[in-house]
Amino acid sequence: MIHHTIKPGKITASEGSSVNDDQIENRAGLEMAIYISDEWKVSDKLNITYGLRGSAYSALGPGDFRTYDQDGNTIATRTYKEGEIVKTYINPEPRISASYQLRSSSSLKASYTRNTQNLHLMSNSTSTSPTDLYVMNSNNIKPEIADQVAIGYFRNFKDDRYEFSAEIYYKDMSNQIEYRSGTDLRGNDNVEGDLLYGDGRAYGLELFLKKRFGKLSGWVGYTLSRTERQFTDINGGTWFPSKQDRTHDLSLVGIYKASKRWTFSSTFVYNTGNAVTFPNGKYQLKGKTVFYYSERNADRLPDYHRLDLAATLEAKPGKKLQSSWSFGIYNVYNRQNTYTLDFRDDPDDRSKTQAVRTTLFGIIPSVTWNFKF
């Protein structure tokens, strides 16, 4: 059982400012869960694990809670006292997984799970920013529900030195949340009136190959996937990529044990850039530039990739103080991965537009001393 309190925002202005002090009402909620599971060995080859999780969430007062029509207009407001229950949601979350042994070194696995989400992170920017907002279930916001099925093939070979897996999955999601186009989060005390509700889906293929031991070990992981959403009032009701959609996701890890004391490692990661919305036009309004946006998440940030290298030197054995030195280089080839991409008028020609990229971390060397006694 968890008691949540969210403080959506507070505005403090200096004396003489044109902005007034303001504070958005806090929100409280009580999240509860109970679960039971069991494992059933049907035969020497078939194992089944099944269970049920009961999830409950109660939105609590104090505060004014509004009810909205389809256009986001307030049609009723009710005031609740502290601790008074506004709305309670109860959801069963069943799950079952089965493993069938084909041979001593290979198996098939299948699973079904349902999960609910009662706290929701809202963002209308291309990256995590201070304008992101957490909202909880309320009389308007329902729990997000995801049902996922997956089936995979798993195999060990070469005397268990290598392991391989291939898995496909499909996830169906309901009560997904997005902002209406043009929503401003800054000091918005009526954010629920700017929310839209729709459906989501995610599906893909995951491949994994690992060398488990030996002087050289490591693994390769690759995912080909799609994550999409559908809302009646966004993009004409057609499916569009969610912010988290990444078509390709690749990771390569290598670990080389050169001696009893020296270990070298490298990591390379690559993924498709996040889906974002770029302006496709602009106009002037009272001397200010206003950008025009059309299709939601129809564009992409540049692809992300990075190589890290590391070396670890273990102290000579037999000493009371056990220590090690780690030397690392983050982002070896100094890739300037895009964190945000903003648009502004060209200061030399306002009819033209500049795309301004923000990056966070280039190449970073590091030295770490670890010890235990």
C-alpha cells in the first residue's frame, strides 16, 4: 500500500513582476496491490507459472475535481475534503507463462501478462524537461492497461558456452493519454481538460546472443519494434508513432580477460531517434513568430549511437585492503547525440528558420578507485 502526493507546480514572482504568484492544487492517491502465484510442473518437459495480481487505486481529496465534456470544457465541479475518496479503480492483473523443453539445450516459452499504470508522466517536448508533469488517476483519468503476449525460442550450445534467444511480442494498450495540440503546461491548473484518451499497441522481434564464459565474453542484443498510438482528435484518427518508438535498438558488449589482474571491455549502442513533431510552417502575429505544426510525431531526431571503452586493474591478491582501478572513456568518438532540437527565426533573415540542436555529453574520460576492507 502506497500513499502518493503530487505537487504539480508553484509560481513565485518577484516584486513588480507582471506574473502573479500561483500554486496548483496538490493531488493525493492511495495505491494498493495483492498478488498470488504458483508454479505447476505438468511433466518433465512442461512447466507452467501462473498468478493473479489485484490492483486498486483511490483518488483522494482535498481539492476541487472537475468533470469535462469531449471538448475539454468544464461541465461540473465538486469539492472533496481531505481523505475523502473521489474515485476508486480496481483491476485484476492475470499472468501466465509456460516453458516447454524441446531438448536438453533448447526450449519454447510463451507468456501472457496484464499490467496497469496509475501514475502517468506527461510531456509535450522532445525530451525530458522541467515542464514534464506527473498526473494520477482521477474522476477523468483512468488507469492505463496493457495486455502483452510473447513467444520465444531459447537455446544453449557449445557446452553451454553460448546462449541464444529469439522472441516476438505484441502489446495492446488502452486508456492511453496525450495532450491536445497547442497545450501549454506552464502554470496550467486545468491540465485534465487538455488531455485526450486513446489506444496504443507495441510489437516487435528481440534477438539475443551471448558468450557466457572464456577469455573473451559478451553479448549482442537487437530489437526491431514499433510502438504506436491512436486518438480520434490526433492525426485524423490514424495510428502514429509514440514518443518512445524506436525501430532499431542494438547493443554490443565485449569483455576480454587479459590476465588475472587486467580486464578490458567495450560497449556500443545504437537506436533509432525518438519520434518528434517538427514545425512545417510559420506566420507572424503581432510581430511575433508562431510556428505551425501538423502531423503529431511525424518526424525523427537523428539516430543515437555511442562507443564506450573501459579497463580495470585489480590489486595484487593477498592484501587486507582489496582495491581496483577502473579507467574509462565514455563516447570515444565524441558523437554529438541530439538531446533536443528547437526551432527559431534566423536572426539575419526572419523568413528563414534555424534548427538549434542541444547535446549533453561528448567524450568523457574517467578514473575510479574502488576499495573494500
